[in-house]
Amino acid sequence: MALPKGEMAQADAKVFEHAAVVSNSEVATILSEYLRQRREEKPSFQPQPLVQKTLEYVQKFNCGTNPEAVQAMRSYMETYGLKPFEWGLVANLMPEDTDEAQKLIPSLVDNPDDPPEEHRGFAAEELDRMLAELQNLRHA
């Protein structure tokens, strides 16, 4: 039974109210550890097809396979004050340059029309430095 349209919009918003943003690499680490533990407990363990397909997807599109490097990337981006959704987008999309980053993630652009409390985009040089460092960390 579906919720009425008005209630559906509210329900959708509430679902993500306290959700954490994680990168594909973090999801891959979590799922791999989950599967490792289950197989340790029961060697014949077979994951549900959805779990296996999710793991394959996040492994294919992850931003790094080294958990320490992924954590370093997250910490580095937090120093820039990225919002959680921006961190997730940058980590998963891994834009190669400022132009690509600004087109994919418009909130990274410094918009002078924003109210002063929301005025916090990045200058091109600053974004270039951040993306270059992320690429270095990604390949660490």
C-alpha cells in the first residue's frame, strides 16, 4: 500500500535526515569486511545477490582501494569545509579538474548572489589544489 503523495514527500525527506554520506570505497570496505566475517563464521556463506552486486558496483567505481588513503582523502576534504554531500560527490565522481568539478557539483562555485552566510564556494586555484591532492592521495 503506497503512501498518499503529500506524505510520501515527507517520508522521503525523513529517511535521509540523519543519513551519513559514504564513498563507494567506504561501502566496498564495509561490505568486504561484512562478507569476510560471515565467511569466517560459516565458510559456505553465500551473500544475497543484491549484496554481491552492490559490492561489485562499488569496487568498480571506487575512488581508491587503500582504506587509509580513503580516510586521508576524507580528512583532507573536511579541512576545506565541504558539506557531506559535496564530499560524497567529489569522492565518487573524482573530477579531474576545476571545470569538471564545478559543472558536476555547482555548490563548489562561489556564487556572489548567495546570502553572506552561504557564500563559500572555492576559487579555481583552491579547487585545483584540492583536486590535485586528492588524486595524489587516491594513488597512494
